[in-house]
Amino acid sequence: MNLSYSQEYLSFQAEVRLFLSQQWDRSRAKEPGYVQEFRSRATGRGLLYRAIPRLYGGSEQPPDVLKAQIIREEFAQARAPMEVPGNGVSMVVPTLLECGEPWQCERFIPRSLTGEYRWAQGYSEPGSGSDLASLKTKAELVGDEWVINGQKIWTTLAHEANYMFCLCRTEPDAPKHEGISYLLFDFKQPGVTVRPIKQITGGADFCETFLDNVRTPANWIVGKRGEGWRVSKSTLKHERNSVGSAAGLRDLFHKLVRLAQTTPYRGDVAIADAAIRQRIATLDGYVQAHLYSGYYQLTKAALDESAGNLGLINKINTTNIGQEIAGLVTDIIQDDALSMPDFSPKRRGNSHWVNQIFGSLGLAIAGGTSNIQRKIIAERGLELPREVDGE
């Protein structure tokens, strides 16, 4: 496998580095408007929002997965901000480009790219998590508006959002997968109640959301009425892709190695213990396999070829490896693992590892539970018979 770039891409890499050296100053990152101005300049150079048409605020570049990879690498090296984080750019924007009306793209995408529109995801409900299609939140068309009533839960950063994309049951008599519609609505209106949920990590990034006669225009529906399940699969595809990245996992593994090299353990440092070294070596194999699987998928994408079923396993691989790392960290830091998580700016000792340990538990749920992922791999990837309910 040749992982080096051709001269064309080496030249592009040099251009990106030059741009960053001239246009990005980390010392100014906290100045009001500086990051937004930098993103605007980077977009003008074709480095950000590459897949988004200029009409909607993007740079409208031809698809090139290798250039996209170079941009990610160089921006990470320079610690420069890429696209605005959150549900808007990662989920709403690609969903609108794939399924939305042109006027919806023109209305919602540009302000999502700048972060003016911050989106909450209205999918999960009490009793409708893995079986999302059993959701009960209802939307009724009254005149020229949808009237929405119901409850959503695990709504990420809902307390910071000003818009929501939401799955609602609009055809109560239709089969559960066919009676759902995908609606957008203004989150800052009467009838929307948001209650943050305190998590085991000590943070409160998730919320429960109550919708009481919430209103939205009739044409703020993405896709056709009753076809929201199909639209939602487009959104989830982009969510799972972002959750399943190998780059962050590689960095986490390197931090684990440094932890083992410096942490006292049974009269020496942890890495001196044969059992610890063996577990680290095993994890290294998992991480390298996941990383090179990503390289293979990147190569196939660059050739406009399919990588088969590999894309289906990215998310569950990330989950499993992250939990294996958490288990080994627990054994290395020993009693420190019993301390409470700490999200303060001046974290001390191993408190940040406690955050990772607790956070790894949530990875098995975020973006679709691991069991659901296994069913997708089995049924859609391997074409195994569907599981019979109750067996």
C-alpha cells in the first residue's frame, strides 16, 4: 500500500500550509468575529464547505477525497477551526442538500454554516430509542401550519439551539415506518420546554424537550408527507459517519501509551507490566486495523469505487475500541478511577481519563446502539435473515 501523495497533492498540501501560516493566528482565536472571518477566508479559498454550492454559502469544489483528507490533516496540525461544529453542518445541511427543496436550502443552509442557526435533533423519545419508528410525537396540519405535540429526549445541546429538525407522526393510521414526517421548526417559541439532563459524567449536554402546540409553516417539511423515515436515514448516515472516525481514536491510543509509560503500577510504571503491555499491543492492532480500513475506504472513494460493507462497521469499531481503552485505563489508574469526572479548565491528575471512561459508555448508544448497528451489518451488509421478534 502506497500512502504517499502524488506531486499534485503535495503541491496542494503546500498551498494549504501556506494559507494557514498567513491567515490563521491562534493567539487571536478568542477575539470576537476572528474565527468566523477565518472560516470565510478559508471558504473563499475552497478549503471549507467544499461540497456545498456557492449559492448556499459554500465553496462548491469538485469532489476530491484526498484533498479533503489533506485539509483535515493540515488544519488539525495548525489547530485551526474547520466547519462550525454541531448538528447543523454535520446533519441538517447534507440532509437538505439530498432531500430538501431549493428554497429550504437557500433559507436554512447559509445561516447554519455561520452558526447563526443552531439545530437540535428531535428523534428519540421515552420508549422510542432503538425502535425509533414507534415514536408518538404527533403533528397535525391545521390550515397552513403544522401543530406539534409530544416529547423528545436525549436532545443534544437543545438548551443552545434555536431550531429543531424533528420526526413526527403525521399519518396515525399508517404503518409505523410510513406515517412519519420530517419537520423543521423555530425552537424559540411558546410551547417548547427544555430541561437539561445531568449525565453520569457530570455534564448536561443532553436534554428532554416537551412540545405543546408548537407551530411551524406547512412547507417546513423536508421530503414528502409520510416519508420522513427515508429522510431520517439520510441524517443518521451522516451522524454515524462522524461518530465512526478513526483519527480521534488513534490520538486517544497514543495518550494511553503515554499514560502507561508514566503511571506508577506495582512498584514500577504500568508499561513495565507484561500483562499491560500485551493489552496495549492488542489495542494497537485494533487501532491500526481500523485506521488502515479507513485508508482503504479513502482509496476506494478516490477511485470512485465501493468499499463494500466496510463503512457499516466504522461506528461499532470506534465504540468497541474506545471501551477497551477505557477498561485498560481503569486498571492503570486504579483508585483514581473512582473519582468524579471533572470538566473544569484546570483539571488535575487523571480526572480527564475518568471523563473518557464514563464517556465511553455513551458511545454504545450515540448514533444508534451497538446492537442496532450489528443488525444493520447482518441484515443489510451480509444479507442474513431478519431477526424474528421475540427470538
